[in-house]
Amino acid sequence: LRSKLPGSPALGKHLLFKRTDLWLGSHTLSTLHFDNYENLFSQLVGEKEFLLCPPGDTPLLADGRLRKAYATWDRSDGSFERKAEGLSDEAVMNYAVYDIENPPEEYAELSAKLRTTVVT
């Protein structure tokens, strides 16, 4: 499939792609999450809405239960390697621990502090 696609868009020519994914779907909904890789998103049909939160809001979403894992990129085989010493004490969000649009009472105060931006 890759050979049938045109080259990277102008912006893409300045990026170092470490990973390429193709997601297909119809009327899909993703829960609020953090992607571990930079993204260049392209919508071929229809529209997509993103709800963005700044990195500083992570403690409001993850409740400090997740830790960042660092991976080393291996150019020779295009893979990532994670090691135990690559875990930090910094809490990061992968998936929010609650529904930010309808938070349970114990998360209502945190949810109210979120600085969200909707991008379409």
C-alpha cells in the first residue's frame, strides 16, 4: 500500500518518522489518551474532532498512577527498546482515569481545572 501513496506532505518532509500506522474506521470514538509518538494526522473522508490538554494537565487526568517509560530507537531494525532503568518518577497520562465530560464526584474538582482545546 505504501508504494501507491504519494510522498510525504511538505510538513512531513521535515519529520523523522519512527513509526507509521494506518487506522481505518467509521464513526469511531477514542477515549482521551496520550500517544507515545508524535503524530501527523490526515482525515481522508468526513471529519475528526480532537480534544487537547496541555502536558501540565497530566496530574489532573492520570491521578499520578502512571510513570513515563523511555524507549531507545534502534535505526537498524526500526524498533524501540524499553529498559527498566528507563522508568521515570514523572506521572504521565496514557488514558484518563475518568470520563472528563461526566466525572465522578471524586474527580469533579480536578476536571474543572482542565484547560481543554477542541480542534476540528
